[in-house]
Amino acid sequence: MSVPSRPKELPVSLLTAPVMIEACQARDFGRIFRLVKARAGIYPSMIARRCDLTPSRVGEVIAGRRQLLHMDVIERISDGLRIPGHMLGLARRSWETPPSLTVTPRQPAEVPTSAVEPLAAGLPGADVDSILALAAERALSPSTLDALHSSIADYWRRDDEHGGETLRPAVVGQLRYVVDLLKEQRPAPLRDGLHSIAAELARLTGWTYFDARQYNQARAYFTESLGLAKTIDDRQFMANVLACMSLQATYQDKPGDALALVTAAQDQARAAPGTTPRVLAMLAMREAFAHATLGNHGATHTAISEAHTQFGRISTGDPDPAWVAYFDEPKLSVDTGIAHGRLGEAALAEPLIADALRREHASNHRGRAFHAFWLARTQLQRGKLDEACHTAMDALASAAAVSSQRVTGHLREFCDQLEPFRREPAAVAFESRLREVLPRQVNESPRP
């Protein structure tokens, strides 16, 4: 029996060409396929075979009549054409490091290797897991969907309390499981339910990457989530995802993108039947963030006013989606304060953020750290150095309990703002405590 040959590698000259890099960053697979054909001699029929696509589908992509958004398809293209994962916003692919060069991470000195090996030896390999999955029952019922939704709610709670870094593998694993279920024929209600769950899991994965400030990965999963929601025409959830992408754009200093994305989110929400005032209030506040980042005072105040108007229309019986339940009155208050703070209106911002922080749930460590940072920032803007440093100390205490590069970045930003007061006792004490509580993150995290 002949052994299948390894897929032909793409020329280094193609992988390093600016036009290829740009096409991969944009996930413009029509252009990628044309470049692969022209510069590597890999024709559409070969592309289809390598990537487990139909030739007609490849032809439609090349002609610009179809887009490829699903993550499993993107991964097949990366693997089939040997495009390094980072070029497409993916994690490093298994084939990128030859087995002979694979380095096993060193275990901490205090954990004997002998204590780990029996456990690893007792677990089935990945190939056995795949075989067992094929043999397993694939029956699906509404109760299965309810269980998956419950898992998502639990993931969000744990994300608030501890951050998403250690949570992410479980979320991605469940996303892959749900996407795999979608490959089989299902009755329409169950299939739509699976699409909705997959969209939620993809958005949560994107959020964990966003909170870790890994923006390319975040955008990839947000885009995947958007495509899944569009498949079932869930316009409210599409608005939710676009609002997440708008918030990310403000962090990347792209206020024009942030405004365009939140405007698109509002268009989707208004076009959806049954969109609730709470959803519209949340979106109006995201619009306020975008305007504030642009420094547009009038438009920011108008958007804030719209958010409060919509919030005032909320009724107890509104059919709010579960994903917007977090946007309660304290959240409206603190976000209003943050929008004013972004404009430099510290006198308006401080009491709003302080009041919301007093009402923040004790278990929401990231939220408390994030909002304490904003309170410290507004207090510093008002010349209250000692009070600001004391508040920032509170932010540090919450930040130490959660894994969030976003929060760490804000605290480092506050430390930078203390530069003119570097010799003041309060500033010295805060910087010393910062390095004590978050030494690795402070010294190694990339600046935004």
C-alpha cells in the first residue's frame, strides 16, 4: 500500500509576499485561492481536495459569490494549504513544528514528572476519543439544548469571577462539539438551536481573547459568531456581536471603526422583531463610548440621553435575551460615568462610577477592578492624588483574583499617569504594590 504524500508546501516567497499576508489578515479566501493557483500551481480542484471542499464551492469563492466564515472551514484551509495559523488569526497548527523539534514544556521543579506520567498514560489518545465519538449516540433533544445554554451561563459567571484564560479550552472544546453536531441532519428547530448555541460559544471565545488583548483571535471568533447568527437570521444577537467588536475597536484606538460597527449593530437591532429597550439602551451606550473616544461631546451626550431614555422604557415582562441581562441600572450608571470620563468630564463621572462600584457584586472581580480603575482615573483628573491611589489599590486587590490582561493594562496605564507625581508617597506605595501583586503581568504584558 502506498503511503499518502505530505501536502505540498507553499513557496516561502508566497507566504512572505505582502499581498498574501494582507489577503490572509482579511481572510479574503478568493484572493488567497487565486494567489495559490498563480504562484504555487495548486489549481481549484486540488484546493478543494486538500481543504475538504467541493470544487463548485471553491469556484464560487474565487468568483466572489461566496464567503467562508466558519472556523472549522478556515482551519481546514490552513491545514490543507499549509498556511501558518497565525496568518489566518488561528492558533499554531500541529504540523507547523516537526515532531523531532517539538519541545515538551518543562514541569515546575516541585511537581515530579513521575507523578504526572501515570495519569497521562492512563488517558485514551485523541484518536481513540474520535473513534468513541463516532460510535456514540448522537440523539439530540430540547433538553440537550437547555443543558448547553446552562453551560454557557455558567461559563459567563466563571469568566466574571476568574477571567477567561483557563476557561477558554473548555469553551472552544464545546464549540467544536456543537459545530460537529451541525454537520448531521437535524429537524429545523434543533438545528436553529444549535446555530444559536454555537454563535454564543464563539462570541464567548472571542470575548476571552479580547479580555486577554489578543485582538486578532478575538476578531476571528467574533466574525465566526456573526456568521452563525446570520445563518438563522438572529438580528438581535448579530447586534450583540457587532457591539462587542465596536468595544474592541475603541481599545485598539480605532474610533471610526467603533462607530461604524455600533451603528451597524443598531441597524440590526431595529430591524429585528421584538428588540427590547434594554438591548437598545446597551447599544446606545456603546455608541456613546465610540463618540467619546472620538472626542465628540455633543454626540456623546445625545447617545447617553438615548440610553437612559430606552432604559426608562424597560418593563418587567420584556422578553430580554439572556445575554443582555447584565445591563442593569448600576451598569447603566457606571457606563455613563465612563463615557463622561473618556471626555475628560471627571466631575460628572466620579459620583456615577463611585455609586455603581458600591453596588457591584463582590464576586465580579473583573468588573470591580475595571470600574475601580475608572474611578481612580477620574479622581486623579480632579487632583485627588491620595484618594485616587487608594482606589487604585482596591482595583489591584480585585485584579489579583482574576486573569485579565485588559484589567492589568488599565492598571499599568494608571501607573503611567502617575509619572508627574512619581515621588509622592501615595504614588510610590501604589507602584510598589502593583509590582508586588502583579509582577509577571506588569513586567511582561505588551502595551496596548
